Amino acid sequence: MTVVSVAKEHGLVLRQVELAHGGQRLLGPLSLTVAPGEVVTVMGPSGCGKSSLLAFVCGTLDPALEGSGRILLNGEDISRRLPEERHVGILFQDDLLFPHLSVAGNLAFGLPPQIRDRRARRARIEEALAEADMAEFYDRDPATLSGGQRARVALLRTLLSEPCALLLDEPFAKLDVALRARFRSFVFDHARAQALPTLLVTHDPQDALDAGGPVLEIDAAGKVCAGTDRPLEQRGPEPRRTTE
Amino acid sequence: MTRRDLLAYLPGLTLLLFLAPVAAGLIGTWLPAFGYFPALEGHGFSLLPWQMLLAHPGLPESLRLTLLSGFLATLTSFLLTIVFLAACHGGRIILAIRGLMAPLLAVPHAAMALGLAFLIAPSGWLVRLVSPWATGWDLPPDVASLPDPNGLALTLGLVMKELPFLLLMTLSALEHSRADERLAIARSLGYGPVMAWMKTVLPAVYRQIRLPIYAVLAYSLSVVDMAMILAPLSPPPLAVQVFRWFNDPDLTMRFVAAAGAVLQLLVVVAAIALWRLGEILAARLGRAWIAGGRRGGKGRALRVLVKAAIQTLVVLAAAGLLAMALWSVTRRWRYPDALPSSLSLDIWSRLGNDIVWTTGTTLISGLAAAFIALALVLGCLENEQRRGLTISTRALWLLYAPLLVPQVAFLFGSQVLSIQIGIDATWIALVWSHLLFVLPYVFLSLEDSYRALDERYSRTALCLGASPNRVFWRVKLPMLLRPVLFATAVGFAVSVTQYLPTLFAGGGRFVTLTTEAVSLSAGGDRRVMGVFAFLQAALPLAAFAAALALPKRLARSRALREQRA
């Protein structure tokens, strides 16, 4: 874990983030930094508040929960911004492609409105699909796609929205094993290529291993119980205890 | 920021829009009931209206009819609903009946009542079908089958309308009560299917259908339009009597009418309290019954019986609608012929002008009320989601208020209010009065699907940079197209049904298919009645058909586009 004190830092920074419900602490305090192109993994059992942590970062925290602490993205404090103004992309376990829009319609939904020209928008979408070997899927109904194809479209949709950071909420969990490995590298390759700071929450150790970045472990009580600044594969079998 | 603030005021505005007229209406009815009504020289308080009301010779009989038909109809609908669902749980017939119930629910009360009247009158279709070859009746028999002295025809008509409502409400409650798991456990413990349902599912479901049952009870005790067609009229049930007094040319009768309206409210309140007492008693006995451990049998006989009863009701309703359609194109249909001897569209062309005007009024008020209700409901639900609020049970009671308070108990007061603010007998008053009853139904039919929509879709869309308003228009609304259209059709159907609100708020200036059908029912030309009753039933059914067809149509055109691409 890199300890950060400089405000003008590229990447995604969480400072003393805490989640609570009715005054009762659920998670934290937690501080971490994700450098551009780096993947930081937060691991923990289900129910420890991992998903709520991501919801807090992208500004869609359940109003029943209280979140505190600061979120900095490329040096700017985004903690008080509206979700749509944060430029934080998120992928969930389910692809959540809008069923009423075609594949291209979904991708166009993600594309920033600043690209006005219809032909330019179409070109961007076709380019993204071609690059993912899905050129022929432009007009398809998402319902006719396989699980792996849908997952890829969901990632493309997020990337086309030109996010400044990427959040992954166990997006590999529902894919079968063979597909999972392929989609994982597809996601990580893209995140690295676009130098996106990426925050992954999961309970699958293999996800953390493949991510190849720092790993933070949270226990059932929401406390940070272990962390490492090195990728998982370089560590011993037991996570190193921290004093926090 | 401003738009967000506007949205936050919407739930309050909505409640005000539909609770203020009810509250003001009740007060505006209570005051004249105790002699205070300056417009008619009533400046002080007195008990004279009550003395006149209680001295009315027909009052005991009116009350008897009201209580008998109200309780009998509610009890029958409730028992048929739960026994049917218990005996046929998981069976294909439930799906079939569910499919039939939605259109039945859409048919307005008055049309259903007229259809039933066409069937069971002494010269009705049922007698014609079996006469004279089986009965020997060459003339219509001299029996009081319509109206019968005990209001049983009214009870039957009410059951035909309330059963679909209760069945659909209970089916939707079942989806939230993990019925299959409960049944699996009970069955594995050796309980018969019906007993298992009654002992493990009903206690969970009843809590959720309590308010709908109270609404059914309140409605059955205070119905006017159905009663005018199916019940005895001298003396009539209480609500009809009160309505007559309100229309009495002798203006001093308004005071008696107001007292009668308060009595009507008291009757409903007392009936609901009585039903509640019955619930408590049944729960106490039920606990002992459940603890007793009787396993029950296979319930086969019960299944056959209840299926037959429900199917009979559906056939009766369908036959009634068919009879109206048939009468509307009849030139000559002599008793006791089973079918008309000659058909023609004469009546339709002769009534052409009337048909266009009444249908137009019905369409405009119905569409206006449905779409205003839809906008308000969507706004409330969207506000609730953006703020993470959940509606409490107490708020739900507020929503049900216009359905629990008898119409005749407050509409007069609301009319007085509308005169005071200068909107009496205008489109505004008409649509507003319909809105009171349309809004709760639109809310009830939309809330589940709106809340069930996976909120991660909107989170994803927000994180893609879409504003909350864009998310609403581009993601939520298209994904919810089917339930939104369905709720709109429900709202439209509810508006078409309204009889008393149209008369009170419309000040007699607006003639809809419903008011026309009811007022014609006294006249006697079955062909004319057939035309208006048929149209009255056809309009809501067409709205439902459109609500179901439109999403399919859109999906098909999308598939075509895809093929072409």
C-alpha cells in the first residue's frame, strides 16, 4: 500500500473512507491509492460492505447508509459530486445491458454527448466493436448474445464513456471458468492500455492474483485486516498482518 | 437544482390533490347534516335532519338491503378467492383464470350489472334459452328474479366485479409470501394441499390483502350504479336512497340527504370495525385450529366445486357482455326465442350523434385522468427512489382513503367546494373527481414493477454520465413500458366506470357512457341499453388490448430493423 500525502496525484485516492448504518460502522476506516494503470483488489467475505464501498466511490450509495471520507480522482475531490459528474465507470456481476436498446444503442448510451456528429459516433462504436472482435454485432439485440459477449459489450460501454477510473464489482463471478480467465485479461488489458486506475472488489483469490496489483483484505466486521503493497503472487501463503 | 426541488414537492402535492377534496367533502357533508348550510338558509345547528332521516319509513328496509348485499358479496368474494387459490395452487387453471380476470376487472360495474340483468330478468336470455320447451313458459314467468326482494341479484353482480379484484390482489400478494416453500414444508409434514395452504399461506397473505378487502366491503355497502340496475328500488339500498334525496327537487331534502350520507359513512366504518373484530376472532380460533394438527384430505371435491363456481361466474359475465352486444344489433327478438329473429344496425345509426358525444366525453375525461395520474405516480415513485424513501403502511392507508370512504358520503361536500372555487361543472372538476379514484389504482398497479426494476441499471447509466432525468426517460421508462402502459389502461378503465363523481362534479352537464347506460336502465329499450353498455365495456377492454399490443408491436418492428441491418 502506497501511503499518499500529495494532493496533486494522478489516480484514484480514498482517504479515511468509512461506511456506517444508523451510526454503526460497517466498513473502514480505509485509505488507499490506485495509480493509473494499476489494479488494486479489495477482498472480503460477502456482506462486509465491498459493494457499498464501490457505490460510495461512484456516488450511488444507498441513502440508508452514511459514507464519510474523501475520494480524490486525479487530484480533484469528487466526494460531493453527482454520480454523473464523477467520470467513474463501474462493472457489476451482471452485465446490465439495457434490454430495450440494441448493442450499438447500449454503446451509444455510453458515448459522451460531446461527440455530436452521427457518423463520428457510429465510427467510434464500430471501431470499439471491431477491436473486440464483435464487429458483426452492431445491430443485435443483447438478449441474443452469449454471456461472454454481453460481458465484453458491457465493458466497451463503460470504456466508451471515457471514465477516469474503473470500478469492478465482481464482474467475473457469473462467468464459467474458461471464459472468466479470458474476460479478466480482456478487462485488465484495456484498463492498463487506457491507464485507468482500477479498483476491484471480489472474494475470488484468483481474481486478485490475475490483477497483479496490491491487495487489501477486509474481515466480516468491515475492518481492514491485511494489506500488501506487492502483488499477491510474490507473497507467502498467509497475508501479512498490519497494525491498523 | 430547481427541477430536483419540484420533484420533492410532488408527493405532497399529490396527497393534497386527492385528499383535500375528500376531507373538504366530508366536512361539507357533515355541516348540512347538522343543519348548517347557509346557501339554503341553514344558519344554525340542529338535529332536525337526523329526526327526518330516522322517521323515514323505508330506512330499516334500506339498511337491511345494504348490509345483506354488502356483507354477503364481500364474504362470498373473499371465500371464493381463498378457497380457489388454496385448492388449485400451482395448477394451470390459476393462470387461465388470471388471464380472464384482468379483462373482467376492466369491465365497468354498470355494464356488468346490465349484462347480468339481460341474463336473469324474467324475460332474460337464460329463461329464453330454456323456454318454452323445458319450462312451458310461453310468457315471461311472474317471478321476482330481478330485482329480487333480498338484493341477491345485486350481490351476484358485486361478486362478479369484486372476485377479479380480490383474486388479482391475492395473486400478487402470493408472490411476496414464499408460498411454494411454505407449502412444500407443510406437505412434507403430511398436510393435504388445501389444509396446507389455509394453515401456512393464508396467514401470510391475509395481512397483505386486508386493505383490498376493506375496500371491497366499503364499495359493496355503498354502491349506487349497480344497485340502481339490480336492486329493489322501493325502498332502495341506503346509498341509492341518499343519492335520490340529494337530487330531490325539494331543496330542504338536501339536509336529510347529508344526514343519510353521514349514516352511510357510519355504516361503512362500523362494518369495517366488525370485519376487523371477525379477523381477530378468526385469528384466535385459527391458531388453535392450526395447533390442532389436522392434516386434511386431498381436497378433490372442494377443487371441483370451487372451479365450477368460478367458471360459472366467468361464463355469466361473458354471456352478459355477449347479450348486450347482441341486443345492440337486434331488430326483433320475440320472447321466448333463443336468438333474435332479425338483426340490424339501425339503432347504432339512429343513435350516432349521441354515441359520438358520450364516447368523446368518456374518452377525454378518461385519458386526461389516466395520464395526469400516471405523471403524478411516476413522479412520486421516482422521487422516492432518488431519495431512498420507502412508503410506510400508514401512507398506504392514505392512498386507500378514497376507496374506503363511500362516494356518496363526500361527493356532495366536494361539489359545494367546487362551486365555491368556481370550477363546478367544468372539465377541471370532472377530471379531478375521477382522479381521486384513478390515482390509487394507478399507483397500486405500478409501484411493484417500479420498485422491482434492478436499481443497478440506473446506477450504471449514472456512472456512464447520464443525468437522473436522462436515466428516467431513456432507461427506466422504456424498460417499464409494459407496466406503465398497463397502469394507464387501469386508470382509464377506472375513470370510465365512475358514475357518481361524473354526476356530482359534472353538475349534470357531462354525459358519459356510464351515466347514459345507468339512466337508460330504467327506460326499458334493451337495444339502446345494449349499445351504451356494450360501448362502456368495449372502451376499457380496447385500452387494455392496446396496452398489451403496443410493446409487442414495438418489439416486432425492432426485430425487423435488426433483420434488415
